[in-house]
Amino acid sequence: MTTTVADARAVVSVVGGVDGVASVRPTATAGERVRIDAVLEPPPDSERAVEIVRDVRAAIEDRRGVDAQVGGETAVLLDTQDTSQRDRTVIIPAVLVAVFAVLCLLLRSVVAPLLLMGTVVLSFAATMGVSAVVFNHVLGFPGADPVVPLFGFVFLVALGIDYNIFLMTRAREEAFALGTREGTLRALAVTGGVITSAGVVLAATFAALAVLPILFMVQLAFIVAFGVLVDTLLVRSLLVPALAVNIGPSIWWPSRLARSRHPAG
């Protein structure tokens, strides 16, 4: 961290009083600025170290009139986590709203887009849960890059919705002639081979990135590969068709297809 010469003593006193700081001492002076090195008790890349840096910043802010900036490896990690958290709270809802609007226009429905969005979010949540177990308890990774969940979400929502669009647009076309139930089954039979093949190839492509000796790439490769297989083999093949058949014509509400009373349902 750096501070002014006049505030150096106060900063050393404040930082030294934070729980988890092992030692604090000025190390260099450049003009009116003083560099102060603080050594933390836990490893610098641990979650505990991040919380200590957060406490250090809060303690300095509480000391009025002190001009100091906290930097270093752990501070960068803290800033990255805070930025990633903010990005998730902004980007994820924006992506969901944009995709939902596109689905509504494409399917001329509200219920079907809600159904598709729900299944994709459920698939993403399941993928992240399995990934956490694999990373923490099977592979023993030391942690995760804060941006991995956001990247994984964007990839999986884009790919999962793409597969569902391919299925449900065909189901809607078939429903006009065959009814919702038979139309959905027909769409599943016609598009199944193409979607499954595309999903397996895409999952294998992303899985190949896992050979890179970069933690971020290994985690992202597993998340996307596993999530694509879940979307392809379970969500698109079983969950979405089953829900469409059970809901029946109401899935196309408020379009006129929802009001049709085809004998096939």
C-alpha cells in the first residue's frame, strides 16, 4: 500500500491493528509517497486473505483524513471478485431478459419461453453444483477464477437455448397439423439426431481445452462440456418434451395455437 509521508505512521498503526495482519513496516519513499508492506498470516491467494484486505481498507476509510491506497496481489483478487459479482448481477438478468424477448417473438408465446428459460437455468444450476463437487472434492483445485461462473452462464444459456429453439420451433410447426402432443414427439424424432450429434461434438471440442495447464480454461472447459451434455441428453431430449406434452396446447399461450382443439391435443 502507499500513503503520504504525513500519514505513514497513522496507516502503520491502523493496519497493524487489523486481525490477521502479521507485520507492517514502511519500505520505500518516493517524493511525498511512502510504500508500506503488510504481511498477512494466511496465504495471499486464500479467501481469508481477501477478507483481511477488505478489513484493512475499511479500517483506513474509517480513519478520517488518511490518504492511503491498498494494493498488491490479494487486493487485485478482491477487486476482481467484487467486479465479477457486480457483472453477474447486471449481465445475467440482462441476458435472460434479452433471450426471453427473442423466444417470445419467435414462438409467439409466453408460456413456452418461460418453460425454456426455466429449464436452461435449472441445467446451469445443476452443472455448477456438479462442477463444484468435481473441482473441490475430486480434482482438489485450490479455488476458482471469479469470472468462471459468468462465462459458463453465457456459454450454456446461448447453447442450451439454441438447442431448445431448434426443437420447439419444429414442435410449433408440427402442432398446427398434428396437435401439441404428437407435434412435440414428431419434432423430437426429427431433430433429435442433429441436436445430439451437435451437442456431443461441441462438448468434445470444449473438453479438449482441459489439456491446457491453465486453471481458468480447465474449469470453463468442464463446465461447458458437462453443461452441453446435460442440455443435449437430458433437458432437450427428456425434460422439455415431457413438460410440453403434459402442459398441452396451453404451452403456446397466448397465440391462437393455444386455443385450438386438435384431436391429438
